[in-house]
Amino acid sequence: MGLQFMSGVVEMGECPYCSHEWTYQEKLLGYALKPRTRIRCPRCREYLEPSTLTILYDYVAIIGLALMVFLLIPIMGWPVPVSIALSVLLLGVYMAVFLPLTIRFKRYRYNMKE
């Protein structure tokens, strides 16, 4: 359903090869919880890589999360169990909400000589 731009980036969670619209569960289990640089589309089985914008969002979110966990929460002076629970909650929000809802895939063309 998404429009394909000149750069090859398509709408969030859509395969640039077969236009398969990834479900939330596929994005969560197939991308967010697996530490890989590329994954396969469940429909066409082509390898997909996250777009540059997705990687930028990940870096910004990780830096923000790290600042909150390592700087802001300790400065607040809350008891240790509350600080740990808040840190785990923030990590859960990042993994379950932010990562799956900001993923975009891009078709890369590499100049490889055979």
C-alpha cells in the first residue's frame, strides 16, 4: 500500500520486494528481538536490511535510554528496586513499542564484482 520512493525505502514495515505488510508480531519477533543486521521477508524470503532512517532512530533511542538509565534515574535518588524497575520498564517500552513501530526496510544494491 505504501509508495516506493526513489531511494527504495517503502512505508513502515513493508517489504520492498513483494510489498508484504509486516504485522506487529512479525516486526517484534523477526526484527526487534533478534540481534541481526538483516532478516528475511516471511513471504518472498528475500533478505531485508533496515533503512538508514531506522538505524538513526535506533541510535537516538538507545542514547536517550542510556542517558535516562545511567544519569537521570540515579540522580533522582529513588530506592534501588524502584530504579531497577523503571530501567526495565524503559527497556521494555523500547523493545516492544519503539523498535517495531519505527522499522522501515530498504532494498540495497551493492556493487559487487563476480
